[in-house]
Amino acid sequence: MDKQELCKHQIVYFGVININVNKKTIGSIDVWRCSSCKTKFCEEKQLGVESISEKVGMPHIQYDEKWAILICKVSNIHKWKLIKLKNNIMIKHECVNDEMITLSIINYGVNDQNHYFVIVDDNINKAIEI
């Protein structure tokens, strides 16, 4: 059992990451944190997307995961998504052309010219230009 399973979380707002294209905000990641165990909880907000997330409540990550923003840039099309990132695995991703591709994650990064990750912990209260 890890610390977040034992904790009776006292969640408080911790910060935000704004996601911009050409200095125009297209979405954000809200970051919340338990004041006791310091576990972080994140939720994405994509401007113009009105559908309800399939995850209700405060989603959290496991001890071997990091919150990350997967950014997909093909031509002038920009797509992003908040993900739970594990090291040294393969993940499926629906690319901008609706094609499902597999990305290989090594050292919490990807070796692909059209995709990259932004780690949430390194960018709280910052704006990310994609």
C-alpha cells in the first residue's frame, strides 16, 4: 500500500499550466495537491471541448507514473492531451489525422519528430507554447 492509499486527502488548488498556440490559450491543466501527502491530481480543460471527461473526481497517478502533456504537431495542426506517463513502455495515441499510432516511451520521452511530452511537475504556473 502506498502513501496515497493511506491518506485521507485534503486536496487544495496548487496551480495551472496554460497551453498556447501563437500566444493564444487553447487549454489548461489544473493541478491540485493533497496538503498532507503531497500527491498531485490533474484535470485538463480544452477550450471548445464541451464533452464531459470519462474520469470523474480527482484522478491521481501511481507511484511509478508522472503527469504529462502529450503534444502532437503534424503540419499546422496541434493536438494535446493530459496523460499518465510510465517510463519504458509503449502507448497508443490517436494522432491528428485520427490514425492510431504506437509511441515508445524511453526516459519519459519519445523519439518522434511529431510528438513530445511536457512533464507537469516541471511546468506548474507556466504557459507552454506548442
